[in-house]
Amino acid sequence: MASPLAATREQIIGFRRRAGALDVRLAAGSRSLRTAAWAGLQDSMPRAAVLSIHARVKGARPTSWEDRSLVQLWGPRFQVYVVSARDLAVFSLGRLPDDARGRARAEQAAAALHAHLAGARVPYGVAGEGLGVNANSLRYGAATGTVLIRWEGARAPLVWTVPAPDVDPAEARLELARRHLHVFGPSTAAAFAKWAGISARAGAASFESLRPSLTAVTTPVGDGWILSADERELRAEPGPAAPARLLPSGDSFFLLWDEQRALLVEDPENRGRLWTSRVWPGALLVDGEVRGTWRRAHDVVTIETWAALTRAQRDAVEAEASGLPLPARDRGIRIVWDS
């Protein structure tokens, strides 16, 4: 049996930046939007998906999340996600419970919603009231691939139903695991299950099915796996990183748990500043490393750095913040340095 590939922290972080299109923005277009959403764009904070798109794709606008190539659903961990319409099955059926009780709950919720709505789009609270159930229970139906939403942040999401994707849930699950490995690798079955919001058993079974196409990797924080097709890219020397990126709360680059957080942010005090016990702030990426956090209130962007930045670095951060595709752009964005 071949020895595991040994990967340094720098190789892993560089690989994840490149896989996540964070070093060089992609050309505008639906193909780039799909690449940006390869592991989904979490949108649980209003318009986080737009800011994640902006970090990866040229020409992002406040309405980019509404592109006809994208859809919105309750995705991994029942969080609001924006994904490519072509990948709806991956982020829905890929999470369909593998136990009979869980699957029945999802299918029954979807069927009841479909019958009740009869083609209409209504606020999900209204749909829940009409069905006589807690509206939050409607989220279970999303795993069937037949429930879509539109959430703008200020109001309750609209909900409606669509035809079920013609995809085997088992194949969708494997593709979801591949997406996770490409964006978060090296990773483990347990980390995949936690990110996807599926059972540990389902996560382990997926990795076992993919084993012939995986390569074992030792990392500074433990052993993991990558797609064998990604080995060459992982081995590559990190190239030039973007001067600055402002990643929103829940962005896939730092949507991590446990030891993976220590890999990305080595200082434990700074980890506590980024992954708070409540709503996470955004991550400030400077020259490819997380160097602080940021928050936004209307047209004010407040930036907190963990160490002094050079004048050139501050200029790059300010340029990035000023270009955020926010509705407040007509008034201009005011930048406040909290450091």
C-alpha cells in the first residue's frame, strides 16, 4: 500500500484558495457562477451569496444571486443556500436521509406542500399555517429536490415546489462528497457528514464508495483524503494570492469545524474572534491568509485586523470593500478601521 501523501499547511490553504477561485476572479458568466457555487453558496446572512460570488467572479452585482442559472433552497444543515440550477439534485437529493423514518418525513413534507400550494408561491409561514404545521418542518421536504425558496432577508422566504430531479439519490450523495473533497480537502467522512448535515453512517458509506478515487493525505492536524484527480494541484507550489478578499459569514473558505479551524487560523484567540458563539463575522483575507474580521451595517463596513497591515495592504482592503456589490453603492461605502 502506498504511503499517504504529506501536505503542508501552506499547500492545503493554497489548494483551497485555488479550488475556491479566491486567488484570481473568474470571468463573468453562468459557468463561473457554477464554479463559484461548487460547494454551494451559503446565504443564511442576507445576501452573503452575492458577496461570496463577488470574491470569485468578475462583475458581480447586487442581483447576481438571482441569475437564471442559480436557485435557492434549504441546503446543507437546512441553511439557506444558492446553488447552480444544474446542481439542484446534488444539494437536495444528496442529503436525502438514508433511514426509512427520515426519508418518509422528507417525502411527506414535500408531498403535503406540493398538494397544498397547487403551483402557487407563498411565504413559508403562510404555507405552514395552511397545513397546520410548524413552518420550519417544511425544510425537511427540501431534501427531495422539489422545494425551492426565495429569501431576500427582510421578509419570510417564499416557498414553492418543482418536479423532482431525475437523479438517483445515492449518486447525488457521491457527487456531494466529491464537491466537499474538492473544496474542503483534505477532509474526512466525519467532516463531510457534519458539513452536509447527514448521518455519520451515510458520510462513511460515501467515502467508502469513493475510496478507489481517493488519495490518503497526512496534514498538520491529522489524516484525511482528497480526490486523486486533485493530487497534482495539492502538490503544486502556492501561487500569488489576491491582495484582499472580504468573505461573508458562512463562506465555504472558512466554513470549518474542529481541527480544521486550527489549520486555517493558528492563533486560538483569533479563532475565537472569527468563529464566535453567535453570528460569525466575515473573514478578512489578505495575501491569502485570514488577517482579521469584518462586519457591515447598511453602508458602513467595519474592519478589525489582528495585526498591523502595511499601507499597500490597507489600500487593497479598502479597494475591495469599496467594490462590494451592495444596494448602498449609490451612497458609497464608508470604511471604519477597528484596529
